[in-house]
Amino acid sequence: MGGLEVQRAVLAAKFGAILPHLDERQRRLLIGAEARSLGHGGIRAVAQAAGVREATVSLGVRELDSGEAPLGRVRRPGGGRKRVVDLNPALRDALLALVEPDVRGDPMSPLRWTTKSTRKLAGELTRRGHKVSADTVGDLLREEGFSLQSNAKTLEGKQHPDRDAQFHYLNEQARNHQDSGAPVISVDTKKKELVGPFKNNGREWEPRGEPVRVDTHDFPDRELGRAVPYGIYDVVANTGWVNVGTDHDTAAFAVESIRRWWNGAGRAAYPTAGRLLITADAGGSNGYRTRTWKTELAQFAAEAGLAITVCHLPPGTSKWNRIEHRLFSHITMNWRGRPLTSHEVIVESIAATTTQTGLTVHAELDTGRYPTGIQVSDDEIAALPITRHRFHGDWNYTLHQHPPDATATNGTSDQTPTSRPHRLTQHSLQDPELTGMTRQKLRELIDTLTTPLEVQREQVLRTRRGHERLVAPGTGAKAKLAPADRILVTVLHLRKLATMDLLGELFGVTAMTISRAKQEVRPLLEAHGHDITASTARFRTPSDVAKFLASKPA
């Protein structure tokens, strides 16, 4: 074997051992360096030994001779295969038109009502002449600032104008009770849970490939049914009490849960307390419109010897209820990924809930029956020992252990005087606290609108008759409400103080008469530039109005 053949064999062995571990540019530089060291004929010898074209070896030699600094990459900028979006500039706009049909593209997009996965987007783009892979679609979307996102629960719906004011009032009531050593509790019903081998959201550590087996369908078990956890969270003590019911979520069940908390924990924690503040949602079994809630609370107040004040959260703000974040969320995390196979599992899981901030929870099972459909009459509501607060009496009220006497003091707290209601006259209904204006301004408003109101009424009557009067004005059937009363009742209704039924009871007419009066007067108020602002007081009975007026500060 000649020297040249030996040299080629040595190079071939070297290249066979080293080149597979190098990238394209590194291989090119190595064979170029070997060729340059061999001198004349080195390019051909190295090409034959490495099994590459001579042009590749020559390129490596030129790169070495150029003296360029290391590039830090295999190819030069711009080298290699071009990106699809560079070869097809229209691809990006076509993709954005599919993922943003309401903003930039066609609202009749074929993918408008389907899942916009990268695979489906790639398929639709290919059908439109833009051949692309699902991975490339994902890269383009990320470049445009898109990412996979779930829905965000941030829309609270229409907000009540007194939303913030109610939160401030609730906070004041809570601080007042806490300063006097009275308990403050937040109450609500947690999501009803299926009892049995059903899927429970979340994950737990289990042996690989051995998940807990659960039913494929979430149909309630006829024997086990559902669990109804009603929670009471003590704001001061940072303790929870959960009454797990097996029947309906009714107002009676809600109050029974509070009763159990008081007898089991509250009375011992607050032995000298004479008051209790309950913060609750605006709806549900403990809603401010639920009559049974008030009658059951009144019975509990009498049993416990407590003055129970209730402050409801404004409508649409249930997620701000403290019990949701301080108790229910921790219970959910504690039993995540664990099928709630029995009521015992539910009770024990709730009772085992703790936090690093010191939360402890007591839980017990309530197998009592709580029927639905219980009716409470107006007379029963009127007989309740209830005092509605001056600020939003529908959301804030106090139930006493016995009918309060007439010596109560504060006009803004839960101790308003409620002596036997006096007769409500037109003069008392013109009180500035009700009308939102001084008596002088009310008289001026009545004087301004009386003549236009009479003219308007006469025009309506003429249109109804189809001809002029046949008798003198003032004769014939009299109006059920005088002009002054029609204006007053419209002002009171626009102030949102009472329903038309209650106003009809106060003025001795029907709700239909009140409605007609409002239809006549409201256009005149608007035409004369009078804007009637809503009050924060709410009344349900004539007694509420009388109590409100009797509680006016001197």
C-alpha cells in the first residue's frame, strides 16, 4: 500500500470517528483545515476520505482563509429553508381572519361556532390554499400575542347604584358589633354536592396508572341524594361551622343551621352578647325577599334572647361574601380529587379543613326535613318585631326578641323607636325625609304642576268623550285623587320608597289609581326639569313608614 492510500485510510478513520458528532459548519471547517494542512492535492484527498464533494472542502478552506470570527450558529443569517410565512405573506392575515372573526375578519367564518384548535385552523387554511402545519399555526399565534386561555369570571352584571354605599354601611355595622363584643357571622349555602362515587374536580397523588374509579355519569343516587352544606363563618374568631343537610335548601334550614351554631359554639364564645350581626347574600334561602327567612329568624331571636341584625350584600355581589373566601374555598381545596362517597366522608372532610392562619371548622350532619312552599301572609310579616334601618331598610333590618318599646334611641342603628304607628296623614307623607325636598319646595312644585295637570286631564277626558263638556267644570264624578295627591304619590313612587300597592293603601285607593297618577304626572315633571332622586329607604307596610317617621332625629 502506497503512502497516499495510507494517508487516505488514516483520514477516513479520523473523519468516521469525529464528523458524526459535529454540526454542518463544524464538519466543513474541520475538513477544510485538514485539506489546507496537506497542501497541493489535499482538497481531493480529503473529499475522497470524508465522502463529500470537493466543493464542500473548498468552501471550508475559504471560510478559514477569510478570518471571520465564530458565528455562534450553524448557518449564516438568512441561510437554510425559508419560513412558510415568508414564502406566503398572506398566511398571517388569513390566520388572523379566522381567529378574530368579530374584529378583523368575516363574521360568517366557518370556524365561528367550532373549537379553534391549531389542527382545525391548519386544515381550514390549507383548504383556502395556504398549506401549513398545526405546529406552524401555533408558532404564528404565539408571535401575534395569542395564548390558550379559559373564561375569566369578571363580569358582575348590572350594579346597583347603592352598591358601594351598602358595603360601607355593612362595614360600619360590623365594626360597631365587634367593638361591643358582639358576634359577626357570614352565612351562605355552599354548592350542593352529589353523594356517591362521582367525579370531584381536582387531582390527588395516586400510584401511576391507578386513578380512583368513579361513575361515568353524574345522575344523583336515589338513596344518597345530595348534600347541602350551609356554612357559618365567625369573622372575629376565624372559625367555621357547617351544617350538612340532606333535604331542601330552605330558609328554615338556614336558620336552623345558625341556631345550631349558636347553641354549639356561639353562646359559649360570646356569653354576654345581646346582639348578633349576620351578613348574607341578597338571594337564596337567606335572601332579603324571602319572607320565611325573616319569620324563622324572629323565632330564633326570641329563643336566643338576641337582637339579630341582618345586612345583605347588594344584588350581584355574592362572590364578595367573606365566607366564600375564608371558608368554602378551603373546603373545596381540602377534598379536591376525592369522591364524596357518603355523608360521613363529606362531614369528616369539612371538619378536617384547616389553614395556616388558624382556621378550624366544625361539621355535623342534619337529617331533618325542610319542606318547600311555605307561605307567609302580609299579616304575619306586619306582626314581626322587626325594625328596618333608615338606610335601605330592605337590605338592613333588626329582628328583636320581643316587640321593641318606644324608648329606643338611635335613628341610624338597629335600635330605632317603634311605638304603635300613628295615623299617616297627607301632612306626614309630605315629610322631607320621604319626598327628598323641603315642604316649601314641595308646595311650589304642586303649585307649578296643578294647572298643567288639570289641563292635561281635561284634554284626556275630551278625547275620551269625543266632544266638549256638556256640564260645568266641577260637576259630575270626582277624581279619586286630588291634583296635589297625584303629584305627591308620584314623587313618593319615583323615590322608590314603596310599591304601588302600599301607596294605594296609604292614600286609600287602588294600585291602578296610583299607576294612572304616575302616568299623568311623570311627563310633566320631566317637562319642567324636575329630577326626582331615589331614596335608600324601603317600606313594606304602613307601620314601616310610621316607624321611619317616628325615628327622625330631633
